Amino acid sequence: MRKSRDANPFKKMPNILYPDEIMDKAYNRAEKIAGDLRTTERGLSLPKSRIIEDNKIRTTSSVISDNLLQIVEKTPSIDHLDPFYREILEIMVGSDEFKKSLAAINWAADLVKKLGMQYSRKVKKAPTPQATSIVRKEFIGRVASILKQIYPNMAFLGVARNKLKNMPTVKDLPSVVIAGYPNVGKSTLLKTLTNAEPEVNSYPFTTKGLNIGYTEEGIQIIDTPGVLDRPIYERNDIELHAVVAINYLSDMILFVIDPTEFCGFTIEEQVNLLNEVKRTFKVPILVAMTKMDVDEIEGLETLENELKGFDKIKISSLKKEGITDLKVRITEILDEQGLLSLLNDIE
């Protein structure tokens, strides 16, 4: 049984405040506390100034370090991500830079906290009210310098958050991934199987976005234009990561072949792609020979010989021929893997 996939984990990432915003937030909090302290006693004696400046230092340190730590703690750990989302992260923003930025934020939070304690002790030893103010300003300057140093990391995480949190969630359902060359009838088949217009979700690794539909039984059918529609040697690095990501989604592959070759690709090319998909994906493959409503398909006998050993079925999406048998076979394949229990759990 496969591991359950959580909803988009990046939706939990907090809003990233930039240095000026964090400093303003800390300043306002510190001034409020200082104002409350000033009203309790008139005049500015040395002990009083120490108390006020000490509280401003400790409040500033706490607000800033807490805000930075919140970023680290509420951002999902790459090492604990579902493999699918780990690949998405790599494709969209880069795992190394993501880890580096989180480490920089964590470093800054720790350092600001330590500086707060250090300057709290220092201000208590200041000889005059003016000296306490100088100590606090020195502390603020050092904190501002630290935040300036990690600004690129904060900006990176801010952009990453906006990209990742809006990424559509692929449901944790038994999933059939459609593969095959362009124009073989994949989109039409998707609509036929799901009896509805599919959802089109924009993912970074597809040309047109993932097309997702759901059968009456709740099976998730996913078409992947721009990913599983050409040989591996034609793909760039991002698309290769995309193949890996899609691999984590698939419980079975529905490979569509056009025996008429009206799609613009020969039977040999289509079978070669099928064999490549078989080598890449370690899941059951069902071959759908589509456009069977066309009279006298010359390459049909050749294709059937090439497909010996493959689980296959003949269909016509246009005339709805073989669709019922296709649905039954898909259900059987998923049931053989024990995946239909997921649907029962949801119900």
C-alpha cells in the first residue's frame, strides 16, 4: 500500500516579512512597552532608563528572532516532504537554494537572540541614561546589519512561498496517468472517461498544465502534456525532473496509441515511446489502441504484433466503443494493487 499524500504542504508557509517590515514591527512593540513604563514613573533616572532600554532591547530581540524562527518552523522540511512535492520544489525554486536560505534565516534568528541577551547585560552596566540609549542604538544597528545580510535569502523564500503555496493539490486517490504522443487522442479519452471537462492545473513542468479528471468511481485520471509525449533524449533537465515527479503520482499508466498514424507519428515511434515509459515507470501499463472507428487501418496487424506481452484494449472515444471495457479493466488493475480501498475509506 502506498504512502498517503498530504495536501499541498507549502500552503502552511508563513508570510515573509522583509527587513524593514520586521524592524518596524519590533520598533512599534518596543515603543509601546517603553511608553507603558514611562507612565508609571516621572523623570528619567539612571535605574529607570536602564529598565526602559533593557526592555526595548529584549522586546526587539524577541520580536525579530520569533518572526525569523516562525519562517523556519512553519516551512516544511525538504527531507520529510512527499517525494512528489520534493521534485516540484526542485523544479520550481531549487532544493539547494531553499535549504541554504532556511539555514541563513535560522542563523540570523539565533544570532539576534544571543545579541539581545548580550546587550541586555551591557545596558544594565551603562553609567548614565545617555549611555543606555547608546547601547540600545548599537544593538539596533547590529540587528539591522544582520537582517540586511540575509535579505537575499528572505526575498528568495518570499518568492518561493508565493509560487509553492498556490500550486494545485493532486488528490490522494487511485491515479491513472495518461501517456502517448501528441494528437493520439489523450485529451478526448480523458473527457470520455470522466464525463466532464477536466480541471487544468498549471504546474511548472508542463507546457499546458496537468489535465485532471475524475471517474464516477472517484479514480483520478491525469493527462500530462509536455512530459510523457516524446523520447527522453529530447527532454531538458526540468522536464526530466517532471518525469520523476509524475512517477510518484502514477498507480498505473494508460498509454494511448494511434494505429492510424494520423497523429503524425509512426507505429514504430509510438511503440518505442511505450517501451521507454515501461522502463521508466514501475507500474502496470494498459495500452489503449484508439481511433478504432477508422475503416481499414493498415498498421493494425503490425501494431498488435508489436504489442505482444502488453495488456491492451481497442477503443473509439468518438463512438464510445470499448470505453466500458476500458473502465472495467482500469478498475481491475487498480483493484489488483489494493488501491480501491482508498475510495472506500473516503466514502
